Amino acid sequence: MVPKLLRFLGKKPVIQIACGDSHSLVLTDSHDVYSWGRVFEGQLGISENVTICTKPTYARHLFNNPIKYIAVGAFYSLAINENVCSNIGKIIWVKEKLD
């Protein structure tokens, strides 16, 4: 495999990359999350009618939630900000602040 430039991001600096079994996320320096790959379990947080997303897609439902950290597993994606832990497929609000 050879690394490839993701031209769609333009000049948006990427500060973190997370890769799962068949999907990936990137976190930009403006705290936006983009996802692509297999969508069978809803781990990309995009339309339920899509099974494979070949181009990185902005996770719109995380708008106004500046994400600090992303993580993925085989079949899930996680986005964390100062106060919220958000499973990208299903939003889970955490009441206490994460340290």
C-alpha cells in the first residue's frame, strides 16, 4: 500500500487519523470529523441507505461540537470533545466531564 493525498480536504490540516476494520476517520485542526469506508453498522454516521462511502464525508451531526479526539474499532466510531462522548452511529451524551 502506498500513502495517498486526500485532495478533497484541500489545505485542511489533519491532526488525527483512526482506522477500523473497513472504515476510517480523520480529525482536522478545525475539529471537524470526516469518515469513509463500509457503512453496514452505521459507524460512519451518514445515511442508512449507503453501504459503502468511497469519499471522506463530513460528519454533519457533530457540527458545533468541537471534537478533540477520535477512535474506532472494528464496527464502531467514537468522537470525544470536552464534555461529550459521541458514538458516531448513535449519539450518547455523557453527563460528567471526561478527563
